[in-house]
Amino acid sequence: MRYVDEFRDPGLARALVGEIVAAVEPGKSVKLMEVCGGHTHSIYRYGIDDLLPEGVELVHGPGCPVCVIPMGRVDDGIRLAREADVVLACFGDMLRVPGSDGTFLDAKADGADVRMVYSPLDALRIARENPGREVVFFAIGFETTAPSTALTLQRAKREKVGNFSCLVNHVTILPPLRALLTSPDLRIDGFIGPGHVATVIGARPFEFVPRDYGKPLVVSGFEPLDVLQAIHMLLAQLAESRCEVENQYRRVVPDDGNPKALELLAEVFELREHFEWRGLGFISHSALRLRDAYGDFDAERRFDVPGVRVADPKACQCGEVLKGVIKPWECKVFGTACTPEHAIGTCMVSSEGACAAYYNYGRFAREKAEA
Amino acid sequence: MTNDERRCVTCGDLAEPMRLAAFDRDDPELAVCVGKDGTRCVVDVGLIPDAAPGESLLVHAGAALARLPQGLRDEG
């Protein structure tokens, strides 16, 4: 299939790996962080980690939206789901994210009306079909997903759907990236930038990374050749002492993003003062809430949402994994107490989470190599 | 999850190339789109100016985010 196969060509991949090997100075090591969970998934799924020379290490960042949802927000959603007249709609991965007292799936097993949807449009359809019920969409995701929620809210407003609201947990990628860059724990030489977030916001907003922190960033696509090429572009920048934002995913990402989407986001959402990120703590201006013009569709205004803060389980080291301080397999509970079937930490829940991706694709190769 | 890959297309920073097959009769901002595995779904195309049947779009969580330069249209 064109467009996909041409970015999975084994011969081209081997040639790119050869160029990557040649670009690394003997004895030198380079740490690159992929910010986005989609890249983490691709890296493990296609075995890219195993193709790289010893001197190139990939570190997994905080770009999985399910993984960064704090337990308190899950508890808020479950509390709403347990209300008698409420239908709680959410994406599939969210169903298994643990709160302090179980998951959405547990609440569903207890009788709550929790439904999995593939888009906010599906949640709006449920609202239209159930005029006697309150339908709450548990909205998560970065700038990639927020436009879909915003379009649906515009539509709900236009159609005057009175029984639809959103519990908004949309987050923005730039503040946590800045927080990571100021973290004393961080030792990263360059970043693989999130391609689909950049489809919406563009490549330009990432310019603060080289300008303020002296780290190169390459916005990348998600096919194996995309990721390999992005790695090669980062190594070339380091070798040539360049430090800039480059756009490997130019076939999809314009420098200025999608102006209509940005206009829409500005109409529907505004920044929250603070938002808690799982494992990273509170980060200023890092999440969205609904503007007053959309207040009627805001579940936090329509219902009594407790908004309680809940500490992460002590055994869970998602925070260190999300900051790239430790690898998934270095977490104390990885693969034993914490598995995709019984996740303690959120990184093990979503298929984009570093722990789940490694558990599903990477651990066997590592175990074999160590044997 | 898509049928052929263990990955979530809705909540990660993931999107799928899809071909715009036809517009909704009642709502010109909605269209039926077809994925590479034949999956059909209703997509909001309001963010793509002058989207047209046959075009390849990058779709995420029920919304088209970008126009692709070429792609599924070539596959028929």
C-alpha cells in the first residue's frame, strides 16, 4: 500500500541504520527523548530500539495522554459515572486507568452506565438518543484530540443538545516539555517531536527548545523510516554543532499547524492556571478548560465534582518513567505486580504507555539477550 | 484499537490516513471516510477547507486534522 509501505521499506531502513551508526562517534553516547507515546509504541513495535548502535539511547517522555491523568481526575469521572441518570462516555484506554477505588470498568461492573466511544461525536450521538439521561464525555488528549472535542461542543451548542457535557482533561504538550527541560534529573541531548500534535500547533512552537535550552528537536512521523530519519537528523545536528527545530514530517506538518483548528481551540477552551500531571506534579498553564461561552457543557460546572487530589501508589514509578529517569523494566513492580491486565501505574495501561509498549514488544528480546 | 494493530487510534498522538468517500446529506461538515483496512466511519471535516471526495485525510478521534499529499486514493 502506497504511503504506508514506502515508509516501512526494509532496505531503506537498513541504509538509514548504517548512516546512524556512521554518525555516532566511537565511545560517545547520545540520549534522545521521544516526547510522544505514539513514537514509543512505534519504536517498540518495529524493534527500532534493537537496530540502534550502543551509543544511541532512546528515552521515553510524557506524551501518552492516558498515562498523565492523575488518579483524582479518574475518581472525579467515576463519581459522575455512579450518578443514577448519568451515562459516562470515554475512550477505550481510559476504561482501565486505575483511580483510588478502581477503574471505569469496575464502576461499569458495579452497575454504572459507562460506555466506550471512538470519538466525542459518538458521545454526542448517545446524548441525542437518550434525552432523559445526562451524557458526560470524559475528554482526554493533547492538542491532537482537543479539536475533536471542540468540534463536538460547537455542534452540541448549535443543535442545543441540553443533556451533553464534557469533563475536560485536555492537556498541552509545551509546558511539560519545558518542565522536563528545567528538571535537574534530565540528561537528554535531543528530542523527537510529536508529529500529530504538530499537525495542529505546527513545528514553530517548539523553537523554544533549541533557543532557551540548547537542545535540537526534530518533529517526526510515526512509521519506522520516519523515526529512523528523525534520529539521523538529530545526530547530524549534534555532529555539526547545529541546534534547531527541523521538520521530518513535512508531508503532514506545516510550520504553522492547522489555523482553523487553532482558531477553534481558542474559541472553545482557555488555559487552566494549574493542572496535575501524573508523576510530574502540578504544571502551570498546561491544561484546558471550557470558556464561559461553553459553560453549559462543562461537567465541572453542571455537577458536583469533588476535585480531590489523590497521591500515586507508592510502588508505582510512573513519574520517573515519564521523565525518562528510569526505563520501564527498572520500575520495582514492572511485569510482576504491574502488568497490562492488572496495571498499577498508568504507563502500563495505554498501548502508548512506555511500560505497556515495552511489556508487549520489547521484554522478550531483552530477556533473550540477557540469558 | 484498529483491527490489525494493537494500538489505540483515539487517545494517543495517533492518527490514521482515511479517504473521504462521501459527504453527509444533511450536514456538509460530516463525511463518511474509509480507512486502509476498509473501516468506515463518520468524520467531522470542518477543519479542512474545501475537502472533497477522494481526498486522503489524517483523521484522529473522529476529526480530520490535515490533508495528506497523496495516498489511499491511489489504492482505489
